[in-house]
Amino acid sequence: MSSPKKIFGTDGVRGTANLEPVTAETALKLGRAAAHVFQNLERQSRGRGKHKIVIGKDTRLSGYMIENAISSGILSMGVDVVFIGPLPTPGVAYVTRSLRADAGIVITASHNPYTDNGIKFFRADGYKLDDQIEGAIENLVFSGEVEKIPPSAEHIGRAVRVDDALGRYIEYAKASFPKGLNLEGLKLVLDCGHGAAYKSSPCVLRELGAEVILYGSHPDGKNINENCGSMHPEAMCKRVVEHGAHLGIAHDGDADRVLLCDEKGNLIDGDDIMAIAALEMLAEKTLAKKTLVSTVMSNAGLEAAIKNAGGKMLRTAVGDKNVIDEMLRGGFNFGGEQSGHLIFRDFGTTGDGLVAALQILRILKTSQTPLSKLAKCWTRFPQLVTNVKVREKKPFAQLDGLNRLVADAEKALAAQGGRLLLRYSGTEPKARLLVEGRDPATLKSWSQKICGAISKQIGV
């Protein structure tokens, strides 16, 4: 049995910046280990010269520290580094492929506050790393074997900065929108969350003809996700109404997710977006195998709507990597999460908030239908999601009375066509409870009982 991971979580390495594992020292070791692993995956580099790794980042202050540390480790192993600066995570994945690099790295903690940071790796084809490759990198670091791989003065990599990475991503994103169609006549509120999309998203939308009212576009290293962007979409919704806009768009820190707002100020989440896009793709006969891939967190009403339209929905564990893995296994081309990670494999290899927004704008524009009406294509079952901050992630079975409480709740909810999901977050010290059914009062009652039991025993 393989040993448990020590630093790689559900989406790369993540934690508080300057504390393990997100320190300069560990980043240096990760750089050395990653360079060694990628060199040995393919003896011949994709670019036919030295092996090279692309490094991008979001806008948080600690990105400078980690970028320099991890690049030093890579260079010490004789692998070249290509710096592309602040760019959305999907942009880093695309540029990795575009430059024929052997791997890509994005330094980001996504939707977390600026005090956190993280490191995500991409393969040469732009997809996230397999568990086996992550394990190989991690084992080199923690076994100490990376220290035994001697670098030499004759084999040191070069570091270059590519200035047109932003332009490459902008053209790629625009190419996902149909030729001959534009966004003229549309007024959009865009909140970039002071994150990595602060240049790319407004540029693309304006070049396609939209009037863009821009917020969250002045990053200072500390204001990423702070009371803005997809983590605080209420600000976007309020501004859509104030400006009389047709639609609102909000990104998280690395712009691999998006939430929308209709012209009436109503929030449109990932489930809404999947319903609109998947039903349109079913009608167009472009949804591969008539299948949408989502997670256990998606609303049961979404699954019912897809089935009623002649399609089906597959569920995975939480995490866009799990969604993508299932899409690759089954040959599916659309999937996502309620949180706003949407993967259109016809256009990219990872969640892309901008590309997802463009697909909804395409449907809105071609159908001449407001977003509020498009979102009525399905009926949401009542659902309640509650987070409990915990001081430790103790197995739920070891918490007194919790298993019986959960079993009773599952039985009661199943009687009304509902369900329950209890899990720990993969990126934060939180327990997450989802309850779903037809009676909101029942959901609230069970949520309070279960979360109360958790909080009492391991709550902060």
C-alpha cells in the first residue's frame, strides 16, 4: 500500500505562506525534485533542446518568494525556466502546451486569502499531474533522495521571461467564442477579485465588443479575494442592478472558476451554468455521449433536468481534478462543480472561468434570451451546505454519536427523495455538510444537529 501524501492535497500543495509546506526551503526542494522527475519522464524534451518548465502565478505577495525558490531548484538541475508572470491557472496550462514545455507550475491558493499560497503542477499536455507523478516528486523530497542527486556547474538551466504569454491566452480564450459573433450591445459587470484575471478577462470581453464595468482589477498583493470576486459575489450582484447591466461575472484568485449574476441581481452558480450549457449542448448534439460530469455536491435537480432532456449525469468526488479524470476516462467533453469550476474539454484542459462565461454569453447572444430566463431551464431542489471550522480532522466514526445521527438523517431525507453528504475539506480546516430534500425546515433541523455535534467535539 502506498504511503499517504505528506504535502500534496486535492489540488497540489497549499497552506499558509512562509509556514510548512509553503516555504522557500520546501519550494526549492520541490523544484529540484520536479525537475528530476520531468527530465526522466521523457529523455527528449518536447522542444528538442533542454527540458523547460513554465512558471506562472496569481497576484498574492508571497508569489515572488515561492517563484524564486522553486525556479532556483529547477535551474540547479539543469532544466530551463520560463517565467510568464501573473496569469489565470487555465492560462498557465495553455501556455505550457503552446510553448511545448515539459511541465507547468502555477503558484496560487485559488480562492483562499492572500496569507495562503500553493503550488499546482501541470503535465506537458496541460492536464494536472497523476497521483503517481505527484508521489514520485513527494517521495524524492521526504526521503531525502533529492539531496543525493548532485547538480553540477556544467548543468545549470537558464531562466527567461516570456512577454507574450498574456496575449497568447487572450487569443486562445477568444477562439472559444464563435467567429462572426460578438458581444456588442451587452453591458457586463466584471469582478476579477484583484486576482490573476485582472488583465485578461476585461481585455477579451472588450475585444469581443462588450461594454465592461470593471471591479477588482487593482491587485496590491494583499487584497486578492478580499470582499470581492466569486468568494463574495453579493458585491457583483448589487452592481449589476446599479448599472443596469445584462450580466455579471466574478472570478476567484486564479480565475479557474466563475460565478454569474443575471440582470435582476440573482446569483447564477456552477449548477445553473452546467444546466444552461449542458441542455444547450444536448439540443445541439454536441454533449459527448449525452453525459454531464459533476460532483456529489451538485443539486439533484440538475440531474433530473439532464435526464428529462435525454442525457445522464455522472457524479465524482469533490474536486475539479476528479471531474477531469472522469471526463478523460469516459471521453466526455463537459463537466464541472457547483462552486464554479467548469471544464469545456473542447477548448481546454482545466477549469476556465473566462471560457465558461463566454459559453453562456454565446447562448444568451444567439438566443436573444436574458440570463434570468435561461436559468429557469431547471428546478433546484432545496439544499443546505454548512461549513464547520475544526481544529483537527478526526475520522467522523470516532466522534461520539455522529454516525447514528447521520444514519437517522439519511433515512429521513431519503424518504423525501433527498440525500446527505458529510466530508472534510481538502484545502481548509473545515467539515462540510450538504443536506438536500424537499422540505427546507427539515434540512435546517438536521444540519443544526449534525454540525452542532461536530462543533462540540472538534470545533474551533
